[in-house]
Amino acid sequence: MRTILITGCSSGIGEYCAKALHVNPKYQVFATCRKEEDVQKLQAEGLNAFKLDLCDTQSMHDALSWMLSQTQGRIDVLFNNAAYGQPGAVEDLRRDVLREQFETNVFGTQELTNLIIPYMRQQKSGRIIYNSSILGFVAMSYRGAYNASKFAIEGLADTLRLELYGSGVDVILIEPGPIRSNFRKNALSKFLEHIDYQHSAHYAIYTQTLKRLQKEGDTPFTLGSEAVLDVLLKAMESKRPKARYAVTFPTKLFKVLKRILPTYIMDVIVRKVGG
């Protein structure tokens, strides 16, 4: 059985992939969540789960020790999935708000990765898989903190892929577009917590942002988490995995558009699409 550590398993993509791989006889799954109540929920459903907070270095050490104690020190796959989105115009993002976004999406994610790399180097094999986003290569308005965090993850992953060449460790990016999850619900909470929208120059647009985040139902081209699971399996099982896997039609379309269109035309398109 191949061992896999997954972060961000409280809901959405992480929870779905952890549960699906748990019943796959080829994988031994170690699911992690930031909150203890979410860990207990997964444990009650039969999953091997543990608390891991990407903003807490000791928590990462504890979670890794927990896993390695059950695998004789082996880890085959790390799926860096945990992340959240902080909405808001860039000029309304305080330093502490940006720092909080990066602590989880970038700094914590990379610290955990760096803790695991020596084990993969020693066994001369492993897959490090980052769950990025369409917003990791296309910026959209009022998503600046999240855009920047995913752009940063893509830069780190690209560099790490070069530096780990010949080690037996593969570095892979998954780039989903809209996926059915609690992402909007969590983003709404962060927006209300950190953005003083009533005193912002963007107030009129923020009223539409609130409606969008509160809206029930799927946005166009939304897929279920099974779409990410499909490419995750490819990333884990292919003899020569791709550096990037695009998920959903918008991601695939924007990859082509960014390659062929000048910036000013792309700006027109993403302003319209991104609201």
C-alpha cells in the first residue's frame, strides 16, 4: 500500500479525496484537519485522521510523527490541499490580512513540504502534489490575496521540481477551476471578518461581492470533487506525471487564452469574468 498524507480534509476536495482513497486497497490514507472536531468526525467514519494546523509548526511536526510511526518512516505522496480564499480589493488588504492568507496557503504548506522531502529523498521516491487553482496563473479582481498565494505556490512548485530533478521525487500542480465545496462560505466569513467594505472606495462592487458569496447553487462550469480525484490519481500513478493538470473547462480555456492573447485583451476578459 502506498501512503498518502492529505491536508485540509474537513470538507470539499480534501474530505472527498481522503474518503475515496480510504476505500482504495492501494492506498493507506492519513487525513488531517485544522480543527479537532473535524478530526473526530473523520475518525468516527473510520478514517485515520489527525489534527494539523499549517499555522503551527509544532502541529506539523506532531502530525508527521503520527503518520511516520505507522508507516515505518515511509511517505509516498503528500497532497497539499489545505487553503482558503480571502476576498477583497488589494488596497483594502491590511498587512496582517495578507500575512494570514500566506501563513496557511504558502508558508505553512511549504514548511510541511520541506519537513517531508528528506524522507522522500532517503527512499528515492515520492510525489509532492500541490492543489493550486486557475487563480494560480490568471489574476482576477477582488481576489488579490488568494491570487498572490497561489501564484507563489506555483513559483515554489516549479522551482522545487527543478531542484529535485534526479532525486526520484516528482513535484506536480493540480489547477482546478470552480469545484463544489465550502470555499464561498469560508470566503464570505473571511470577507466579513477582515474587510471594512462600508468605508471602501469599492463599496458598490462589494455589495455585489456579498450577493455572489451568499448565493446558493453552483457557478457556471462547476464540477464535483471527483474531477480533482481523477487527476490526483493520474498524478500519483502515472510513470511520468505531468508538471500540471488542469481541472474544469475554465482552467483549460484560460490556459490557451493566456498563451495566445495580449495582456490588454486578457484584462478585458478577466474583468468581465471575475466581476
